[in-house]
Amino acid sequence: MLQRDMRFESYDTGSDDDVNRRRELRTLLMQCRTRLDPIDVGLPRGSRRRVQGLRRGEVAELVGVSDYWYRAFESGRAARVSPKFVARLASVLRLTLTQRMSLIRLSLPEIYRLLSGLEQ
């Protein structure tokens, strides 16, 4: 399993920008999960699926973190994540380059700002 910082924040704490960033992150991750079929990532589909696409627990298993931690991350409560975790998540969800950049912008804003500044 990937090592991670286990500090969580309330979804509604922080500035308006932070709250909006967390909402956008949740929307992105939910959309990316729903477009993948479990069979696409080597999991059995199962007969009793209540949701389209991958479940949060399935994503957590594929990324190598606990279900609890991934739920906190997707809901915007994970205070810090590593670039390694973000890269693994992007790979598991089979994100496009544009989606990967959005994931970096939303989950690693400090790194995104540094990368953006290099282009100027």
C-alpha cells in the first residue's frame, strides 16, 4: 500500500476556492469512475451492481489504499496526497492528458502552480 498522510479535513473548511476545488475534484473522480467497467480493469462485474462503473472500494483496491482513505480523498477531506498516489490513480482510472492535468490541479495545487509557472 502507498504511504499516506492520514489527516482529514472537513469538506466545507477552507476558503471558497478550496471548497470549489474539492467539489470539482469529487465530480471529476465520480465521472471517471462511472465510465469504466469493472471488466476493463480486470475485476469481475458481479450481478448486483447498484452503481454504473467502478465502486469507490474497487478504485481504492486498485490504487493500493484503504476504502476509507479513498472515500475521504474523493469527498475532498484528505488533507495531503502524494504525487505517487495521484499518478497511480490517474493510471487506474485511465485518464486522458487533460483529465490528468485536472487531477493534478485539483489534488496537488501547489505542484500545479509550480508547473504552470514554468511555461511562462
